[in-house]
Amino acid sequence: MNSETGPASMLIKYGGNAMTDPELQDRVLDEIAELHQRGVRVVLVHGGGPSIAQILQEVGIETEFVGGHRRTDERTIGYVEMALRGRVNGELVRRLCAKGIPAVGLSGKDASMVRARRRWHVENGDDAEAERVDLGFVGDVAHVDTELLEFLLDQDYLPVLAPIAVGEDGMDYNVNADMFAGHVAAALGVDCFVALTNVDGLRRDPVDPDTVIREISIDELEKLQGTSIVGGMIPKVEACAITLQGGVERAMIVDGTKPGGLRAALERDQRRGTEIHA
């Protein structure tokens, strides 16, 4: 899907504050609509943690987190899918269609697009007494089949993907949305992967907005682990690394709460966000 042989292509991972605030959501969707109208082949992958938490609270299921991952039993995964595919995905598709964009709501289950393997959390790291903790129906991406996505993009549709995948056991698995997006972007070979967040890129000092790194190579990221790359930035940087290791030319971390971020990513405006390259 390289721009040398067709229109520019972009996979956008969308979540966080820019998703939960209706005004910000409308602004982001306007920018996505603009990209599509300009001929950019756009795939949108979304998260939905707040919606999952809300629906589990509504049905009285207490959430247990292990190493930052939601332990997900067979009952819980049904509600997780209800939140992601029913509420979040359906709302994004509805709003994009209202803007005249032919959006199509999907998850990794459709046409077995994304296959998952069960994820185990390892306590005590590399210690000899390391213990594997079963997270239930939480998965890592094992394989991505892009045939359906390529078909939809060729027909000028805009796919909107929920991070639910199917395992070898035929069961549904909840996959971290950043990781899901990174693997799909790499498999598609998009020109640019964009992770939308609520800060203006990767900061050398996580609490100082004046220390944003505008450009960095994937090799330079290692020395920033644990100092600059902490908290919610960890999966975003990891998703960028997955895309670059998969052959994508560049990945960007952009503030989705401010207007013009996606346009800046497309045009490589280095005054916005952080660009990571191989």
C-alpha cells in the first residue's frame, strides 16, 4: 500500500480523551473525513477502555487488573465486545457516515482478519521463580490477513476496527488496541502509522511539555525506556516499533486533542508530535 503505487495510506489508532469528549471526537472525525476526501486510504483502529469500564459497572462485574491488563473471563469478554463493537465502533461509524464518509465497522474477527494467541502475564520478570498468570481471554496478535481491508480500501470504504480477535481455539480475545493497530499497520504496509494521544508527542521529561522530541529513530528509543517512555506512552511507542519493524516508513505520536494533528502527520509538519523512523 505504498504511496508510490497509489494514494497515500494511513492507519490511525484513536483513543483517550479525544474519544471521550464529544466535541473533541467530532473534531477528530472531521479531520479523518478530510483525509478520506483528499484520497488518503485511511484505516481507523479504536480503543474503548472507558466504555468497557462503564458497561461492566452497569452489569455489576468487578474488574481485576494484572500487570495493567484486564483479567477477562468468558462472561466478561462478551461485555467487552458489546462495549467495543456495539457502543464505540457503532458510534464512530454512525458519525463518520453522517459526514458523508462510507465507513464500515469491523473487528479482527471478521473474515478471521486478526488471529490471536492467549496472553500470559509473567510475574517477577526473568527471575528463576517467574510465574505465568492467566489473563483469560486477553490476546496478542499472532497473524493479520489484510485481504478484506485491501478490498474495502480499493472500493473507497473507510474501515473502522475494534480490537477483538479470534484465537486458534475459536474463542474471542480482547487485544490491546495499540498493539492491534501496530500489527495491522505493518501487515497493510501503510505509508504512515499515527497514534493519537492527549500529549504533543514523546517527551524527554514526561512532565515537561517543552521537552517534546520531534524526531527520533527506532534505535534511539531503547535508551529512553523507563525514563521518557513510561506509563501510557509505553504501548504507543511499542506499537510504533512494531510498524517500523514491519517495514512501515514512519510512525507518529500526535496530540489528538488539538486541531490539525492528522493533517500535520500527513504533511510531515515537524512542529507537531513525534516522528519515529527506522
